[in-house]
Amino acid sequence: MKDSLIQNNPRLIGVGKAAKYLDLGYRKVLNLIHSGDLPAYKFGDKGYKVDINDLNDYIHKNKVVVNGQ
């Protein structure tokens, strides 16, 4: 029951949508998941789901401030 609640949560998106959200390739997002840089959930053979909040955290962690040069 608990797994189905998590699986149907609109905050969780698939790898393809996560890749579009980050403007990265599908394989790159899988690599981030496998390396532990991007947390994800796995539900049997349905593939990975990523929490949108973790995507936002990943974006903020990788923010680079560029001087006006």
C-alpha cells in the first residue's frame, strides 16, 4: 500500500521527464542516479522515479556564479 502511494505521487517523475527538466540526456540522468548524485526510487521493473524536490536540490548544488567577464 505504501509503495503505491509513493508511486502515484505527482512529485515523482520518470527519468525521461527528469532529463527534460534538467535539459540533460536520458543516459546522463541514469548515470547521476547510479553514481548517487541524484536520489531516485525504484519500483520493481517500472524503472526509476525522481522526486522533483531532489531535482531542484541538484540544480542548486550545481549553481555556478560567473563574474561579468
